Amino acid sequence: MSSAVIDVPSQSIAVPGVVGSGLRVPLITGGTANYANLDHAASAPCLSAVRDAVDELLPYYASVHRGAGFASQVSTRVYEGARQVLLDFTGARQGDEVVFTRNTTDALNLLASAVPRGTSVVVFDTAHHAALLPWRNVRRIPAPETPADAVAALDAALAECPEGPRLAVLTGACNVTGELWPVAELARVARRRGVRTALDAAQLAPHRPIRLAELDVDYAALSGHKLYAPFGAGALIGRADWLNAAEPHLAGGGATRVVNERAVSWTTGPERHEAGSPNTVGVHALATACRTFATRWEGVVGHESSLLSHLRTGLAEIPGLRELSLFGAGHDRVGVVSFTIDGQDPGLIAAALSAEHAIGVRDGLFCAHLGTKNLLARAGADAERALRVSIGLGTATEHVDRLIAALKSLVNDGPLASYRQVEGRWEPVDDQRPLPPFLP
């Protein structure tokens, strides 16, 4: 089955630079080390190009839309121009709209409030909470074992939905395992049954190009902070009719056409759901990241694929390590790997990697509790949580090598320092590491 994306076009192989690539952090054992950020799936560092673009805009920053001043006109042009950038980045259809939001969670909650009354929603229970939880009248499909099972399960679930408006919520790339879902095939099943589709593209957008028109997906949601633009902006991209017919996501200035003593007339278009002063800087950052990725896909995908192969080869050498997988070890995926190690507490391992080796990973259920618990059971793990390693543009081969060496050391010899649990989280007993000077 095909993946969620089209082939990567041939472009410059240069990998975009990120802010903080030379960051050094203190160790609990003394001294400092270069920080190995292996938590890109949670939030990615800022692209250098994004930082430069934000610095360039800030002197001109002003309120958008109705300001007469020159800076206001510049800011308005920046903000409105970003919509076309997002449409191009996602390969949207003619007539699709871009509503700027805070993040993917905000975007999908907006869509949940905009679907017609009585809409039946179908979603796999492996979905991230942002895609799993906002819906009313929802049917959850259990985790499939193969892409073909996923297509068949969606078809069966849609067949059981009552007549009326229906929506299938799809995932582009699993935020727990990185595996790509068969989006095109799922969307085809939905279209055949007259059902609209919404794509959670948060974990997919920073790793592979997306073409909504070719996938035949109606809506997509994504986040700037996962696209190396961590300035608080995201977007919902898709068909206008449901959005224009819905009550505004927020009531306030900018969403109104006329207000008088008797009634309020709301505008149509994206502004209907963007009440209040918008995050112009964040939107500019997001658009800049999209422009950057659009010309660098070959380098981005090649960099990640090489590191991911190196990472998984190294992890396979660690005794007792169980990699979580939805569709099998050989399935196509982005740079995310979750695992457990027999007899080891994931939270303690994560704390020791940070304190003793300057490595940032994540432990837990990754805002996908139902899916992660299912995957842990499938893997026969003895832990109730997992470790997640996620690579990206800020990752170097040395970071992966250091992680593998550190995991082997922790498994064989245990941590060097003493740790305790505080409110459910492990931390060093006597942590004297100095904080950055900008913190009080």
C-alpha cells in the first residue's frame, strides 16, 4: 500500500540549520556536554532561517488588517500572504482555506466545533489525543495489525454509520512509532462512501511532503512547533463550506461583519474563526519553515533516513529492548522510535540519560494512551510506559552513538548518580547543575 505522501522531488540536498545545535548543558557528574536533542517529535528546535525571518519582521510588527500605518500594512501583507504558502505546502485544492490556529490540537478542536450537527465521526484509537478526543458522536476503531486491516476496518466502521454528515479522522504518521498510515487508501474508502476526511498531519508535515488534493483529503491540521517554527502558530487547511456555516470558534473582533444593538453578523472566510489579534509573528515563522522545507525535502528525508537506520541498528544490539510497532518492523516510518527495556524503568532511564549524558528523550504514553498501551501489550513489555527517541534536523550521528552507548551502560551497570521520584518523575537526589542565567 502507498504511504501518506507522494515521492520526494529532487532538490538541493543541503539540510537546513537549526538554532541551538551547539548548545552545551551541565552534567550531574560535573562539566558540560553538547546537548543531544532526541525529542523532536514533541517539539522541534527553531530553524535558523525562521529565527532570521522573525528578527527581520519584528521592527515592522504591528496590528494587522485595519491599521493605516505602514508597519500595519506590512504586517497584514505578511499575515495574509502566509495563507498561500500553507496552501502550496500542503498541496491543497483551489478554493481551500487556511485558518490559523495555535497548534494541531486547536485546529482539530476548531473542526470538531464546525462539523454539522449530528455528524458521525470515526477515528482509530491509536490516534494522538488531539485527534482522538475533540469529537462528539464518535466511533473508535481498535488498533489494526496491518495497513490492509486498517483500510478494511475503516470501511466496515463507515458502513455502520447512520446516513448524514460523516467524518473519518486519519493519522499521517504515528507519533509513537513513526509509522506511516495508508492515508490515500483510507481516504479512497471514505470518498467511496461519501465521507469526508480530516488528517492529523502534525507528525507527518516535518518529515515528508503532503499533497492534500492527490490524497483526496478534505482537511489537514498541523503545528508550527513541530515544523521547526516554535512561535505558537498552527493551521487548519481544507474545505470552506463547513467552516463558513459554523458558529465562530471564538467570538470577538475581526470575526464580525456588523454589530448593532439587535444582532451580530459574522464574516465568512478564515477570519470567521480568527477573532482577536492574531499571532502574526508565529504565522510568519510557520510560513518561513514551510518555504524552507519546500526546497529541501531531499536533504531532509535523506538525513533522517540515514540516522533512523543507524539508530534502529544500534537499538537492536541492546539486550531486552522491545521496539513498539503497529504495522511491523519493516514498515515505512519517519524518525520516531519507541521502546522498552526488560527490567528497566523508562522514567529512570530518561532521567539518567539527561543528567549523566546530556541526552533528551521522552518517556510515558506520548498523549496517545490507548494506542501506546495497546502497543506495549503487543510487544509483551513488562512496563506501563515507554521511552521515545525522535530524530530530526538537529540530530547528528554522534548523538545516536552516544545514546546507544549510554543505554548499554545503564542496562549493564546502572546509573552513576542516585535518583528519587518526585510527583511521579525521576530526578537526581542532589542536582547542583546550574540553570541558564536568564532564569531566576
